[in-house]
Amino acid sequence: MLDQLRKELNDLDETLIELLEKRFKVTEQVGAFKQRENMVVLQPEREAEIIERIAETLAESEYSTYIIEIYRSIFEQSRSQQSKYVK
């Protein structure tokens, strides 16, 4: 039973990794765009908009707090990645 659950988690992790890699490829492009347009990395209104959308999507989920915190971490890492392009 535990082995089966762990295999399922491993499979989900593989999917998450693929999706996160795709997301970071896009945020890399966002960073390059911000550099060309002389924009700052941190866009708090955009992050708030995303969090609000996620919270609405997860309104009935018992996991919403956890998922929102994961997104906050993703935002932090995305800003770090974009900082390579935007000074």
C-alpha cells in the first residue's frame, strides 16, 4: 500500500517538475521582456492578482493555504530568476 502511494507521488512529482520547468522558461522570457522595457522585477499587483485567482479556484479546497504558500515560493524563485535579466 505504502509503495503504491509513493509511486503515485513520484509520478505526480514528475508531472510537477515538467510543469515548473515550462513555467520557468516563460518567466525567463518575462525577465528578458522586463529588461528590454526597463521594468522592475517585482510586480506586486500581478502577484496579488494571481493569488486572488488561485484562492477563488481553491475556495472549496482544504489545501488552499498550502497551495497558495507554494505559489508564493514560486513567485520568489521567479523573481530571483528574472533578476538575472533585470538590474
